[in-house]
Amino acid sequence: MKLTVNTFLTLNGVMQAPGSNEEDASGGFTGGGWLTPHADPDLEQIVSEWYGMADALLLGRNTYDMMQPYWEAVTDPGDSIAAALNGLPKYLVSTTMPPVPWHNTHLLEGEVVASVERVKARHGGEVQVHGSYQLVQALAAAGLVDAYRLLIFPVVVGQGKRLFEDIREAASYSISQPQTTRSGAISVTLHPTVLRAGTGSRFTP
């Protein structure tokens, strides 16, 4: 399976608590809710398209626990995001299954990277990661991410959990499907490529 990371970012790379102050205050983060003033119909359309490409979801425990109560209660058949979240297979990276698991949840046991490698090897299609900061760091470091779908918002919130925070090796990406929402967010897909360092250019001082 193709593995994609789908997330919202500030200009300085923070992915923590985009929706509200209460979403994730870990580490003393006080900048939650930074996405909300920039939400518009374009954002909803883009995110709906993301979920429309998913064949399965891969979630860390914190994100799973935050998403389940809200989305499980959305039963409108016309809500494509809710339909995907409630209906698709969900692979949960956790040491335990919740007492009342979300429909179609499968607990991934054992070491994280090896467990995700087994999911990727099962069949074609796309498995998507949403949120799940710690999981994303582990998958990126292991080279398991095939693409990043990002919505980058015109805000800076200081310290917070950053998408590429734990990546220590140099990396390069090709870009596809760039677009701008009417509120000024940039939607882009990044594909890992080989970093080719140059030996000089006319732009060098």
C-alpha cells in the first residue's frame, strides 16, 4: 500500500492542535486553534478529496482518541469525511485496544515500523496517516512515507510539534497538485526524491 501523511501546518512547520485550544496542550502549547480563522469551503473540499483517496487509515492513540467521539457521532450519509472515518479500516498504533473501539479498528501489535511494513505489504491502495505526530516521526525516520499532503496556513505560532522535527538526514521532495485556497492556505503534495547537491550556480554570491 502507498502510505501518505495528510496534515495541516503553520508556516513554521507546526502541526499541533490546529482546531482548538483544547485539542492538544501537551508541552505547554498555547497556540491551538490556529487553523479556524482560515477555514473556508476550499479547505473542506481539499480534505474531502484526501479522504476520498483512502483505502485505510493509520492512527496513533492520541489522535484516535480525539477523533473517535466526534466523528462517530456524525451519521449524515452526505458527509464524505465522516463516511470515510467511520467506514474505512483503521489501524491503531497502541499497546491496548480501547474498551469500546471505533468500528473497523485493528490493533497493530509489536514494533511500530515492522507492524506498518506489514500493513503496506498487504495489498494495493492507500493507507493514510492523519495527525498522529509521534507516529509520523517514526515513519518518516524509517523512510516509510510515500507522500505528504499538506495544507500550509499563513500563520506562525511559535513552539509546537513540527512535522519534520525529528528528521536529521538531508531530504528533497518533488511537488505536485499545488493550489491556494481563497483564505490563503497552500495545498501541496510532496514526494520524497533523491537529494542532489550542486557544485555551484550563478545564484551563488
